[in-house]
Amino acid sequence: MHRYIANTEADRKYMLNEINAASIDDLFSDIPEELKLGRDLNLREGMSEMEIFKHMNEMAKKNKSVNDLTCFLGAGAYDHYIPAIIKHMALRSEFFTAYTPYQPEISQGTLQVIFEYQTMISDLTGMDVSNASMYDGPTACAEGAIMACTNTRRKSVLVSKTVNPETRRVLKTYMKYRNLEVIEVDMADGVTDMEHLKSLVSKETAGVIIQSPNFFGIIEDYTEAGEIIHQNKGLLITYVDPISLGILKSPGKQGADIVVGEGQSFGNGLNFGGPYLGFMATKSKLARKMPGRIVGESIDADGKRAYVLTLQAREQHIRRFKATSNICSNQGLNMLMATVYLTTLGKEGLREVATQSAQKAHYTFEELTKGGKFKPLFNKPFFKEFAVTSQLDSGKVNEKLLEEGILGGYELGRDYEEYKNSLMFCVTEKRTKSEIDKLSSVLEVL
């Protein structure tokens, strides 16, 4: 009846007898009675294996995956096409069962994949070095901020309100318990307010975090922000959508010192929110302050090319008070899928994905706003996401779209009170003209 609970009643009696306990309740005798529930848990009777499989399948049928809906939702997680080769490679036993590479002499195949990943991330971002990946985009951003504070020996970081709200919440949590200050920079017409940024910079400012394309999908020019912070001998941290780097100027060419972001778009599914992978790249002068691990290329005793974990900056490898981070892993499997994705698409393929996403997003924008019911929220250049506003309740709009099999836009009023009844739509290369036209027609008759 209980396949995974091997202990019989005789087993339990034997164990209790060995420790001189009369019952299982005696094991919890040190808990005050007033803190105990005082009754059995409200659970149904146990089920057999066959019954539980049937029950779980019935529950699963209530879910709707992105494959059942036409997805126009983004806000940090994106429905890009995933080539079949990616899962084929990722599910190979050599990779799928690979342990996190703590040891420098770990599998050469694993190390080479990480090295190739680092190389491609460095090339895309225009930076000198990348680490082996982080937990996700928000934690990569937080680690970048800590890295800036460590390098400058300052206690404060500025972050634009145009940075993803979830990322900002994670950042504040990380910084709070390190006694580091996070100050938010106001926005103006959907982009960072540079005048407000100037007024906030002080001798304690370690760096500033700018997102581009930002949370609203707008492409921000952060060169001025870089000039402001560099004059103060601080660091510019940019949070980027990696797909956009297929057509936009790299952060390295725009003066960034640290580049972070979410790599889910590179061959990883939406997966109901995770697991994803964060990426981080920086200039060579900051490499030794980078958290996580870095794989390097070397030569073995026979003169052949070999790979090795060159840097590991976590507390288990060096004296704790000198550790730059306590991050103890990298998203190995997700990083592998990102590597296969980039290798499969190549430069031209990535440029095509970015171009199609941008063109289809702009077509969708024109279709949604031409009738006048939905109006642009901002008048700024955007990549694959854009925001519109109307007199309609955004929640009810999304409910109607869901009835039509469409996963609608992100309700901006959830994070920005001033943008009530505003929706942010995302369009990737997967969306077809007929799907976009259906979205437009449904919205037009509301």
C-alpha cells in the first residue's frame, strides 16, 4: 500500500524500544502542548500507485501550458522557439547526470561546454570574461551589485525604476543582509531620469544598474549614465535581454563595466518560472572579484589542450571573510542548453531571431493602436515588448483573451500604480501574422 514507506508496525515498535520511547509522540515531548495542533492532519486516505497516477493526471489536465495558448506575455520570461537538437543533446546521460563541477579535474567535456559558453557570452556582451553562469537573472544582478561594492569599497548602489520589479526586490533582499544600501532612480516617460540620477550620486555610490531593453521593452541609451557614474569612479552595471544583442550595440561598446541578465531565452523553456540561468560578464580588471567559477584553457602534461576550473571565489575554497560570494553552483544543465542554442543558431541565426521579434512586435503595436481604443503608454523605441493603455480594466481584458486561447499582456498596475489599466505585450519570432491579427481583432471588439 505504501511503496515508498518501508517501515512496518513491527519496525516502528523495534526502533521506539531501542530509544526507550513509548510512542512516536514521545519524540516530540519537548514541544509545549499549546504549540501542538492537537488533531490529525486533514488528509485523505492513502492511495495505491495506480490510483495516485490517475489522480495526478486529472489534476494536471486542469493546467494550461504555453503550448495550449498563444503567448503574448513576457516581463522577464520569453516564449522563443527551442530547436529540437537542444533537448536531444541536454538529455544525453553524459550531461544530464553531470554533477556540479566543484573539482578542477572534473570531466573535460563538461569543462569545455562551460568554456564555450563563457566565450559566447563574452563575445555577445562585448566584455572580456564571463563566469560559468549564475542561478538566474535577478540573483546575477544582485551579485553584480555586491561585486561593485566590493571593488569600490563603497556601501550604496543606485538602480533605475525601469529595472524589472522582481529583480529589484531580489536585489534589495541580497543587499539588506550585507548592510548595503539600494537607492531607486526615478523614471521619466518610461526611461531612467538622468537628472535624478545625477542628484543621487555620492561618494558612497558604488555603481548604477540600468536595464536595456528595460522592463517596459524600451531601448535605453545608458551612455550618459555611464559617464555620470564613471566621473564618480563608480561602475556601470547593465541588465540586458541577451536576444536583443543579436541586433543592438553590445554593452561593452556602451561603457558597461558589468553585464548581467537572464539567459532563459537561450534554448530554455518557460518551465512555469524556472529553473533558469543568469549570466554575468565583466572587464578583465574585475575578473578576480567575480562570483562563482571561471573555466580556463590550458595545456596538459602531453602538450594537449585542456580545460580547468581556473577561479572559484566561493567561501568553501577560500577564507570565508575574503570570499566575494557564497554562490556555490552554476546552472550546468541550463547553461548547456544555452550553449547548444547559440551554437546551433550562430551569429546569423541569433540576428534573425532578434530581427523577427522586433519586426513582429512593431507590427503588433501598429495593429493594436490603430483603432484608438488602445493607446501607446510611452513614445520610445522598443525591442520586442511594448506597453499600451486604455479605459478598460486590464484584468478583464486578459480574462477575455484567455477565453480565446490567448495568454495576454502583463498588467503593469501590479507594480506601477500610475499605470493602471495598462498592458505590456511581448512578441517573439514564434508569433505568426494570423495569431497577431486574432489578438488585434479580439481586443478591437471589447
